[in-house]
Amino acid sequence: MRTQRQAPSALSPSERAIAARIDGIASAADALPIRDPDLAEVMELLHRMAACYSAVPVQWMAGDAIKKLRAYAAKQSKGGV
């Protein structure tokens, strides 16, 4: 099921609340940059997932995020930074 984005004035109250949360997430990411490249890529994927209105790309991005987290965990278990 595909949902089209609506103009801000046409958003329902719950859609406006979600949009406000996405804006808050984006500003927090700018204030607290993540230095590890694997985790920074996971953060970017999560931001894209939060802004997405279709399930299919979210599933792809979730799979990519899981791979990045596994790479980070493997790096940490080998004594990485």
C-alpha cells in the first residue's frame, strides 16, 4: 500500500505529530554527531526510515541498518574503537 505525502495543511493531527517528531530527531542528530562510521550510517538509515511513508523502502533500510549494526558489533568484539 502506497501513501502519497500531503501538503502540511492537509495533514491529520497524528501526521503532524509524526512530522514534528522527525524534525526533533533531525535536530538532535545535528547536535550530537556520531563519530563511528558504521553507527553514523545506521543513524542516517533510521532518519530516512522515520521520514518514509512506504513500507517497502523501510524494509530495505532496516535490513541495511541491521548489517551495519552487525559490522559495528563485530568491530567492537575484535577490540575496535
